[in-house]
Amino acid sequence: MASGHGDSVFANVVRAPEDPILGVTVAYNKDPSPKKLNLGVGAYRTEEGKPLVLNVVRRAEQMLVNDTSRVKEYLPIVGLAEFNKLSAKLIFGVDSPAIQENRVTTVQCLSGTGSLRVGAEFLARHYHEHTIYIPQPTWGNHPKVFTIAGLSVKTYRYYSPETRGLDFQGLLDDLNAAPSGAIVLLHACAHNPTGVDPTPEQWEQIRQLMRSKGLLPFFDSAYQGFASGSLDEDAQSVRMFVSDGGECLVAQSYAKNMGMYGERVGALSIVCKSADVAVRVESQLKLVIRPMYSNPPIHGASIVATILKDSHMYDEWTVELKAMADRIISMRQKLFDALQARGTPGDWSHIIKQIGMFTFTGLNAQQVAFMTKEYHIYMTSDGRISMAGLSSQTVPLLADAIHAAVSTVV
Amino acid sequence: MASDHGDSVFANVVRAPEDPILGVTVAYNKDPSPKKLNLGVGAYRTEEGKPLVLNVVRRAEQMLVNDTSRVKEYLPIVGLAEFNKLSAKLIFGVDSPAIQENRVTTVQCLSGTGSLRVGAEFLARHYHEHTIYIPQPTWGNHPKVFTIAGLSVKTYRYYSPETRGLDFQGLLDDLNAAPSGAIVLLHACAHNPTGVDPTPEQWEQIRQLMRSKGLLPFFDSAYQGFASGSLDEDAQSVRMFVSDGGECLVAQSYAKNMGMYGERVGALSIVCKSADVAVRVESQLKLVIRSMYSNPPIHGASIVAAILKDSHMYHEWTVELKAMADRIISMRQKLFDALQARGTPGDWSHIIKQIGMFTFTGLNAQQVAFMTKEYHIYMTSDGRISMAGLSSQTVSLLADAIHAAVSAVV
């Protein structure tokens, strides 16, 4: 039974290129070489190079699943209420006045990406300014999420290649030149991809500037606890802004700090001037979520809530989290030492100064390509490497590759 | 530290009304009456009025979670490959030529809603016609999903209140008048909210008309196996369209037939003219998903895949699924008999003729309001009741309420 049409109605659909970040793992998987290293995606690996499910997560999950009284009913559109409350306390602090005054609405979303997308769609519909300023550089997916949601994307200076540090004056100048009311994306800590964070003093200056110009902060918090090892310390930038009584959005991810990656667990919080506004904002967030996927998945959020609400499990979590953060810090030191030992040309101190999961090596695209071709080392083309993907065993291979790259390729 | 702004930047955000379907449960939960009945959301209940997790689902889940070799790494953007393949086989048939010819791309999405939204966004970006025709009436969330995705929504006649059956001539006339290439939403089986489905002969006429006008079918398959009790029978409408070699989209949900509700498990399939087109289409679907939530949740899809690929578990599932479908069919019979016994005015045969989880009672909004107020029976204001929410115990209460409503309220 022929359908009467020869051509596909999708004949003109163009093949899209592989995602630049996720595509690194695709390429790595295709590489037949026995000695290869994937430093692409920011997913934690143990010293043995294996993915890690935290002990406390495994326990909480088994507890939940072996409880046959639990069911799989739809969550409310805003997600698991307990999870939402606990997530707000985690990022804003247990004693946060904003929470006590009911000025915060928190909705469960699909990890960081989902929280950013829901927040951005809400702003595109309900906020008077549709421009968002993102740091240069930033996570590759940020501009796509915001553009699709209906915002127009501009950048502000952030990273200085010369100093491999923060271009603070450039940042202030660009935010100062932004139109009043513009939205500004801020990485709460452990900036991705550079690992370069403002100091507390610099954060305070940023806060003052933004509040004086009425710029709306939208925090992306994907590494709370992972940057310094301390959950409270890594939340300081966010709490500084909330303490001044002003408004902001916060996208939280549990992908890295709870190792929930593929379970897609996150939350979007909007801190408002009043409880009344927060109620109205929440009702509109529901209208964004309902036509996207109706309500969020139960499993991962239930595990996170179980851990956050139990003081023993919470403590266990902080210990396991700190162990991950410490291992990454030690990899930084090992890589730095290995390059020093090889007399690799250049100043590599940024490796131990940068914060979080990634090192922005400063290697250029040609050097990166060389390292992939000759040493089977995979990373994003901007020279970002995931320290979480390194181990004591593999540091020498990486150091050799970097040494060769900077010596032979310019 | 005042932020220098007195007003909220969200001061003008209006409070959105409660979702009409999910809001029924909100209202039900608020009702303090000891004797109340929730016939709102289409979630299956046992004879005891309790939510149900299928035995085979419980088993598969425990097996997976107690396997400590399993990790929580990110799925690919398109989701769990095994799940995708098995889902395509489930809806298109294990021997489907379209699958064998690699003409089908299947991507894991968040249940039915997520599959519809991803498909609609893809069409809005890559298909030349941006109008979608939806049946009158249809699931309340359909127009919102399509509109937000960028499609313009029109309706085609479907339900005839006079006959409480299909307005087949109206349907044909409206599809005939649609512009060539327009998208047409089709409920694969167990039409929601009416329970009125075309016969196989009528489906064949719809197919011929649509193919002759180049109308693009977009199937919503949320009740496969639930309507008749047979997975293959409930897939006939979809398979009829695929057999003719033409193209279509299919949104699959496992919320009801596997009881996965809150785990958000579904799949979007696009059947293309050629394998080459399918590859290109899939690459573009990834761009839609990446900017929405990056990649889908692992848990629910892993459970479904575990069941679908194991012949014993698959078989167990079909038995439990048929039991749910049979219980619903018996509730239909019991309600019909109860109304007959009461001599309730009117023809109630539609209760046993309609198919699937819902009965479109034909009660008007005033009668519905009466039943809620006087009998604490909750349903959507269009008179749709979820048969899955009834039990032998509660049928009499419902029959009394209907009897009173049609006698007292016109």
C-alpha cells in the first residue's frame, strides 16, 4: 500500500553536528586504542577510573525501593515538596530569612539544564527585560538553553587568557554598560569551564553594582560542596545576594555533588520580594512545566530528599563529598608537580589555583587535537579538562602529552 | 543591606488558575468529607481504591537497584538505547519493516507529555507546515503543549454529543478541508476524554484521506494494552499507517500500561521514508532535547527495558496489564447495571461502549458541580470520569449521584 508520496517530508532536514561536550565521549568511545583518557564530560571518576555511586546514595536508594509501601504516583507539577524545601535550605542556608518569610518558591526540575530552561522560559514570559548576559566563556549549553527559551544572549568579559584569571575590570565595565533590568548569569562557584571564581570581596562589588543597576541575578549552582569541599562556603555568593533582600533565580543541580547525574535531579528557586509574589510566580512556573513534561521524575528527588532530611545520612554525604573534592584537589597538585618535574615550558600554576572539577589548561585547539591524535587524550576543544577524570596512574600520561603538545605545537 | 528596590520585578505576575485536570485532585484532597471519590486524574486504582505498582515492575526495580554494579552515569541525549529499540518494537510490531529498514528514530522522553513536546518542537523547527489539527474534544494539555512549542492549533470534529459516538462525517470533512501537509493529532486508542475510537474500517478511511492530502499523522499512544487488554490490537491504528510506507510521529507513554506514572517514561518515534532521513532527524531531535534538559532520567526507562527484553517478565506484564484492563471493563458493566437498576433517565449504553480508562458521561458542568457539592465526587468539568478510580464498593455511590444529578439538575 504505497502512501502516494515519494519524498520524505523531512528530506531537507540537515544533519546536526555532534554536541561539542557530549560528542567528546562519543569520539572517545570510538577510539580503539587500549591506552586512552576521557577528560571531556564533568563526571567524577575514582582513582580506579570508575564512575562512583556514593555509599549514602546507594543506601538511600535501596531503602526506598525495598519499601513495598511506596508507589509511583504522579508528583505535583512542582515536584516533591520535601525535596523542594530541603533544596532551598541547602543553597540559601537553614536560617535563611527569605525562606522563613516564604519569599522563595522552589520547583523540582531536571537537573541544572532543566532548572535553567524553566527559569528562562518563565523570564521570557513574565519579565520585562529579555536579554541575559552570560560570562565569556561559559558552559557550552548555556547560550542554547536561553536562546531557545526566548531570551537574547549577550556576553560579559570574564576570563583573561593572559593572566589565566578573572578579568575583573572587564566584568564590571560590561555589567555597568548593561541596560537596567537585564538578567545576568552567575556561576555560583567553580566556574565552568575556567575554574576561576571571584573572591568574596569581588562578589560584594559585583553585588553592589548589580543591585544599583537593577540587574537580575540568575545563579547556576552545579558544584555546591564540590569546589571547596564545604557546602556552606560554596553557597556564599548566592547567600550574599539573598541577604540584601533582593530578588534572584537559582538553578541547582545534584548531578555532581550527589552523583545523581543520569537521574536528572535539580531545583529552580526564585527569591521574591514578598510571599504574595512568590505564590503568583510559582503558579506561573507550573504553566511552564505542565506543557513541557507535566511533572518531574520521582526517583532521584526521593533519594536526595531522604539523604538531606536525615542528619546521619546528611553527614555521611558531606564526608563522601569532601573526599571527592579532595581527590580532585590532589589531582591538581599531582599534575602541576608532574609538569614541573618535566620542565614543561610555561607557567602552570593555574592548575592549582583554579577551582572545581575542571582545569582550563590554556592549550589551544591545535594542541588539543595533537593530544587526541598522538596520545588518545580527549577533552573539549577549548582546552578544558575534567580533573575528575584523572588518577595517579594517568597523570603521567597527561603530563607527557601536555609537554609534547606545548613543545611541538604552537 | 537594602537592595534599593522597593518593588518586586515580578509584581505584575498574575496568579495562574489551577490546572483543570490536576486541580481536581487538589480540590479532592482539600475536601474533609469522609466519603469522597476522586474520578479526576487517569491513574489506576485497585478494587481497594489504592494505587498499584505492578508486581513485575517491583521485581525489575529491586533487581536493578540491588545490583551494585549499576551506576548513575548520564544517558546519551536520546536516552537508553535498549529502551528505545524495545519501545519501537512494542508499538510498531517486532517484525515491522520500518524498523528493519532503519527508517525509525526513537528517542526516550518524559512520558507522553515530554514526547509530544519534543516532537512538536522538532516540527516547529523543521517541518514546513506549522498547523496541527487536534480532535474536539481532546486531552486538556494538548493545545498548550503544541502552542508553546510553536505550532498553531486548530480542531477537527470528533465527538458527537447527540450519539455519544464518533462524528465520523464531521471528522472526514474537517480533515479534507485542512491544508495539504498539516499535522493531525490522532489518539492511537482509548480516546481521551471520550473513550470513543474509530473502527478499523474507519481508521482505514482516515488513513487514505490523510495520505491523499499529505497530512502528517502524530499519534498519541498513552493506553496501548489498556484499551482492549491486547498490546497488538491497541497498536493497530498506528501499524496501519506505518504499513503503507508513509511517515508519522508517535508519542508513547508507559505511565498507565506499566504504571510508571511519576517516573516519567516515554518515547517519541519518527517513522521516515529512509534510513538517511531518520539519521538526520535524530540528530536534530538531540538539539531539541539538549537545550531542554540535556538527557532523560535513567531509572524508569531501565525498569521498562528490563521487563520488555525478558520474555518471562514481558509475559507477566501482559497478564497484569490485562487484569487492569479487565477490571476497568467490569467497572463499566457494574456502573451501567447500577444505573439501569435505579431506572436513571437516559441512555447509558455509552458507558459500556466507550473504551479505555475514561467515560465521557455526558453530564454537563452544572450536573458535575452538583455531584461534587452534594456527593463529594470529583471529576473534570467536562463530565469525564476515570473508571480506574471506581471499585465495586464505590459504584453505588456514583450511581446514586448520577441519578440525583440527572433528575435534579438540567
